[in-house]
Amino acid sequence: MSEASGHLAENIVYFARCLREAGLPVGPASVLDAIAAVETARIGDRDDFYWTLHAVFVKRHEQSILFEQAFALFWRKRALMDKLIAMMSPVAVDRSEKKARPQAGSQRVNEAMFKQAPKEQAEEKVLELDARLTVSEREVLKDKDFAQMTAAEIALAKREMVRLRMPVDLVETRRLVPGEGRVIDLRRTMRAAMRNAGHVVDIKFRRPAVKHPPIVALCDISGSMADYSRLFLHFLHAVSEQGRRVHAFVFATRLTNITRALRTRDPDEALEQCSRLVKDWDGGTRIAHCLERFNKDWSRRVLGQGAVVLLITDGLERQVDAGLAHEMDRVQRSCRRFIWLNPLLRFQAFEARAAGIKAMLPHVDEFRTMHNLKSMGDLVRALGREADADADPAAWLRKVA
């Protein structure tokens, strides 16, 4: 048993290092807990081994994707898995290994697994980097899809989001302040006249106050949108740090208000608090139901003073009925601008043929992509001007008419 435990401990330690390289916060204490858990559980098959390590190493919902990819790559050798299981249990259950579909984050896990490449591969990598010295790394990063970024590239992308500067998109409010306007300020006028004993009456005026419109974000965090929404929340945190009013909501099967958690100064701590509040991360999608809850519970509170609503979702609703279009129409009528950000637009062959997308498109003002830093910069610039012809949602409906 000592020899088996030794081999098992070595493999778990190396697996933990790969998880840490892929971006999971795995420390020495977690490694010791994992070894103790596996020895105590007396695993009998691959599923038991997977969920035992998952219970120790995965602390947040969004870490499950990276763990699944790392586990599939590290333990993909059938002989190694069977040997470890045989060491821990006298009887091992023979089950065929299922072939998993490639998911987002697999490139990050691959780099973590095979970080120390052979010399031949290392030389090829150096030559490739030399050939690309003429291209700016920042420009390459701007065009890279969020779902295909490595852990290091995601860290660079977060720093680039902080550098984005929101436009001066001031709008007039109903509140009146002193200034050059058409409304006479009787109180200030009488006070000025009393200072001159009424000999000279200098009429004072008031004008509408101007403010930046609040940004209301509705982020889809279902399984197909988790990678994009997570980085979009980093973008919203950077915007709020610039003094802009941001109201953030996330939804999958239910609607969750994360505005207060997003106001935390540290971005990683803010996302950590958001993950604690959300119970349906990587779940299904109920867009119509979540929009209904937003319209009933929150729209009157947050959609004032010319609010701009940013809806980030792929629009792949499972049950499409008249309620989806009705709720979308209510949101559009309640805000100044309704912008739909859909990562599916990154595909050149995209067409608005899905029932959910066709029901939602007529009720938005702009239809844009959101899958990389370049599209995020385009959104920032678009907030300071009128809608572009390329973002016209009616154009997408005409293509499938």
C-alpha cells in the first residue's frame, strides 16, 4: 500500500501543479486534502476519482470547465487510470471512457499540461516568435477570441480593459441647476436684487443638469456564455471604477442582482463575491422568464435618466413564445438605448434563423458582437455616438426574410 500511495501522491501533486498553471488557485493544503480524500474514499471507478478531486480542487462554479479539461487530458491514459484504481481498490469497475467534446478553456489547460516542451518544439516556438516580431502583441491580443485565450492572455486582457475610456455621453436630466437657460430662477433673482436694495434686478436662470447615463447590464451566464460573460463583468467593473453608474444583473435560469458585489475595489474579489451570489452559473437558459423578473422588480429602479441597457446573450432560448418578444419590448420602451451583444456574430456565416434571435431582434436598437477586445473597444466608442449602420438589427432580419 505504501508503494501505491507513493505513486498516487506523485500523480496528484503533478496534477495539482497543472491546475495551478491553468489558473486554478490550488495550494499545498489542497494537495494534501486531495491525497487524504482519495485514500479515505477508496475509489472504485473513474467517476468516483473525478468527483473526489473535484470536491477538493474546485471552489467556484466557473472553475469546473478548466478542471474537466485538465482531468480529461491528464488521466486520459487508460492503463494509468486502471493501475491507480487497482492500487486503491481490490476490485475495479471496467467502464469505457467517454470521449468529451472540446470546450472553451482547453487551450489554456493544454499549455499548462505541456508547459515544458521538448527541445525540438522549443526551437520551433522561438522561430515562430521571431517571425512575428513585426506584429504588435497588443494588436494580436485584441483580435483573439476570449474563449481561446490562455491564462496569461486573459490577465493581459483584463489590464487592457482598465485602459478603455468611456466617452463623454452626457444627457440632460429633469433636475435644474444654476446656469444659462430659459427657466427663471426666482429665488436667486430676488436674493441678488436684495443685495442692491432693489435698484438693479439681475435676472438669474436655470438649466437642465447633465449626467452620464447609467449603464444597465444583463449578462447571460449559461453554459455557452460563461467565458464571455465573465470577462464582460471585468469590463463592467473597470467602467464602474471610472465613476460611471453601473447596474449589473446576471441570469441563466434565474435573475441575480450583482451590482453591490461589483462595486468592490479589487476586481478578483468582486468576481469572487459575484460567484457566491449566483446559484445557476453554467446552467440552462430562461431569457423570457429572467427578463420578466427584471421588468417587474428592477426596471423602475434602474432605467431612469436615459439608461443604456447592454444585453449580452447568444439568444438561444429553448422555449420561445410571445412572452419573449413582449418582455424585450418592455425593456426597449423603458430605456434610451437597448444594445444586444451576441458572441455568435464572430462567425461570418451567422444568420438570424434561430427562433429566439428572430423574436428578440425587432426590439433592440443595436446588434453587436462581443467576443474580443476589439469588439469591446467598438462598444465603448459606440456609446458616445449614434448607432452605426452595421449595427442595425433590421439588416439581419432582412437577410433571412
